[in-house]
Amino acid sequence: MHSLGRIFGIGLVAAATIATAACGSDSDSGDASTTTAGGATASTGVECTADDVVVDGGYGDVPTITIPDSCDPPTTLITKDLVAGNGPGAAAGQPLTMNYELVTWSNKETLDSSFKRGTPFQLTLGAGQVIEGWDQGLLGVQQGARRLLIVPPELGYGAGGNGVAPNETLVFVTDAVQVGR
């Protein structure tokens, strides 16, 4: 009985080794990422930066946001002013009027846009009226600024909600229409 168990165990190890070797990737393609059987993009091993996301359009214009395939979504909140504003920076407790475009990282599609609705969004910064990525990412924004926010899932909708897939990274381009009253 012990011999049969050893033979069976050795057979399992050999089968697993062969299966693992057969699943290796062909590195001749030059692609940094691969697509899994479910259609999801596998990790590239390199996190994107704000400079990897391309935003076309100036302040007040509906932005075009291009998310790269060559790197992974950042795991921390990323902010970058694309157009400088002026005046004092926004602080917690201040009212803000913002325009925004939201693109989801996984499918690179626009999910929401106040620009396209023609109605800016009003909030009180730091009051929990918006996702944590906005409450943190809009601190210090100046009136007239265009700011890129790349929001990891834990500062966005986490397990999902508001039409967002579970653990989705969110990419916003925001325009600060008004800071304060």
C-alpha cells in the first residue's frame, strides 16, 4: 500500500511539473502583459504613474483619457495638476464645484461625465459626500485647475457599487470650477 501511495504521489508531482512548464509564456512577443482565459489582463509587474495616463483637452473641455496597457494600475492614490489654478488651495470643510470625467481602468470606458451633462458637481470637501479618493485627492486644488486623480479600489468603491465593477481603479480628470464660496 505504501508503494502505491509513493507511485501515485510521484506521478502527481511529475504531472504538476509538466503542467506548470506547459503554462509558461512565450517571451518573443515583446508584450509586457498577457491576457488570461477570462479576458482579464495579467499583471505587467510595473505600476503606472500619472505620466503614463494621457489626457487630451484643456481646462473646460471634455477630456479624452487614454489608459495604457503597458503597466498596472497604481495601488496608491495618484494626483497630478494638468493645468495650474490660482488662489488658495481647497481645504477640508470648503465647498467645491467640480466638473469631472470618470474612466474605469479595466475596460477603459467613460462611466460618468459632468462635462457631458453640462452640470458641475457640488460637494463639501472632507465631509464624506464623495469617495475617499476625492476627499484626499482634491485637497489643495485651486480654482481653475485641471487635476488627474487615479483612485485605487480601497479609496473608491471597493467591492463595487454605483455601476462600478468590484476592485476597480478609477481615473478622473477634474476641473475646479469654484473653490470656496
